Amino acid sequence: MSEVSRRTAFNSPLETGVRSLAILLAAFPKGYDLQKLVELDYLTVHTKDAGGPDSLHAPLPFRAGELLVRRELVERGLMLMVSRALVERSVSSEGITFSATDKASPFVGLLEAEYTLALLDRAKWTVDRFGALSAEEIRGVTRAFFEGWPSQFQPPQTPGLLS
């Protein structure tokens, strides 16, 4: 599979929708707003960054940038799941929340791929560990482990060359 094909599959509404569905199933019957789902989606994919089990995806350098593009991807995936009655969107004075419907569990139960089983495991770990935190608190967690990265990926500077 080419790099473009892998990137497209990773960013497809179907994949991001299934990841959001796994997170919402782990939190059932509780729902989350879009921003919290974006943060939880990142942590579900990169559990090892947060001290959890092996991550679903490879630990690529500069993956902190994923958070910048993830919101639109997660939103598109959620809309796909809403259109299939697997996720419900609720509007209240506090905003819009998404939650799994009764159809979600039987649907996910049909998915038997090794990746999907690992996804469900990581989603449960993520919700157990971070589900009670606000999106802002979770963002603080992700920022904390991003802070040390730039020095890890920049080439060492030789004294006197830039003076």
C-alpha cells in the first residue's frame, strides 16, 4: 500500500468515525463534545505517548501537528456515524454532544479485524484514564508530552557555526 493510500485510509471519515464510535462505546451511555472527542481520538491512536499500551499507529516525529487537522477529520467521521444511526447528536444549552446509540455495539461486534480489536482496547483504556477530564485538561496532558519533543528531533548545533 502506498504512503498516499495509507494516509487517505487513516484520514477517511470511515476510520475516524469508527474510532469515535469506539470511544463513545467505551464511554456509553455518556457522550462527549467534538473537542473532547478530538483529544480522546489522538490519545486512543497514541496511547503509548500517555503511558498506556502500545499505540495503534507508529510514533512518527512531529505527530503533535495531527491535533491541528484532527478536528475536521473527527467531525466528518462523526457525521458519517450519525447518518448511519450509530451515533446520536444532542443539542442542549451546554452545546452539542455525541453519544453511541443502541445500534453501535452490535455494529462494532461485527468488526473482527485485529486492528479493530486493538482499537476497542485502546479506546477503553483512554476513556478509563482520561474520560472524566475536560477537553482543556486533556489538552494539558498532550501538551506536556509534546514539550520535550523539539529538542529530540532537531540536529545538534555545533558551537561557533551560527555565531
